[in-house]
Amino acid sequence: MRRAAIERLLPAAYQRASVPGSVLFALLEVMEALHAPDEAVLADVDALFGPYRAPDGFVAYLTRWVAMDHVLASPRADAPAELPVGRLRDLVAHGAHLARWRGTPYGMRSALELATGVTGFVLDEPVDRPFHLVVRVPPAAADRLAVIARIVAAEKPAAVTAEVVLLGDAGPNRDPPVEPEPGHPADPGPPVDSPPPPVGPAVGRASVPPPRTLPPPGPSAEEPS
């Protein structure tokens, strides 16, 4: 707040006494100088909450605002981040989009790719283990298995169990999932592409591809009476 603005808040007698060279005038000058740093912050306060404009030390705090704090190794906001700050910025920028698709294969794959910068994650559902998910990690992300495991635990449906293995590894004491033969009832056939649901443009530097969805089922045939 400027000295003149502070002066206008004072009683009339004090305003008349605030002349250059007076003690009161000097005191108001000091008050203006004390307000200057706070006013500079408020003038650019939106930068604190922009994923790609916030200071590095504030980005970890923003991940908690978009419910992505499970990517952090420590609950302390000032602890060193396990992921590069650029990856955290990408996750914050797409936090709303990831929340919308949480609990789906697309949402989990998008979160894993944004957090690691690696593509090629494979999500398998073994036919012999219902409600179980095997997440196969590309070798390029093998050094980030800890954070990947936390993302999988947070993004999977609550009723589903999951395990994380390296791509090409069948897991501990397990055979790889058996692929059903073409035409088998368990084989749904090739996926059908349909226009993706409308999603807003990607925010920031990283982009998330739209999900592939199946068309809505048609009307069922009436049973003969």
C-alpha cells in the first residue's frame, strides 16, 4: 500500500501533520516499504498455482491439491521429490483429467506415462484370476518401480488386486496369462474404435492421448414369447 493511501486512512488531524520531514511522514514511508514485498507477491499470485510457473519448491505442494500426492516418497512437502520436478508439473497440469479417469485402464496408463515419461505399459487381466491386474513395466522405467507401485495402488479400482512386474517377466511363480483363441467366447474380438469423448486440450507441455472406447451396446433382441 502506498504512503498516500495509508495516509488517507488516518484521522484528519494526523493527515494534516503528515508533511515532508515530519516523523509521521517518515513512518508512513517505512510502512510503504514493508508492504512492498507482499504486494509484489499478490500482483503475481496466479504464478504460484500455475503448474509450469510455480516455484520448484511449491510444485510438490500442488500435487496434493490434485490428489496426486501418492507420487511423492515422503508426506512432507519439503522432502526431495522422487520424480523430476518436470514430471510433477505434468501430473499437476493433468490432475483434473486423471481424476476423471481414475479407476480405468486408460487413467492408470496415462498416470504412469506422465509420471515416468515412458510409454509401453501393458495392463493384463489374467483369465484365471478374476479381479486381478498385472501391470507390466517397460525396461526403460525399471528404476522407478517404487513410484509405479504407488501409482498402481492409487489408480486401480478398490476391489481389484494388482501386481507390478517388468515387461517380459511372468511374475513370481506365475505363468503368463493365456491368450484365448480367436472365436472363443472369452475373446471379445478386435477393439472397435469410436470417436473419443470430448476432453479439453492438453494443458502444459505433456499431452494425454484420448481414450479408446467401445461403442454403446445396441438394443437387445426381444425374447420370443
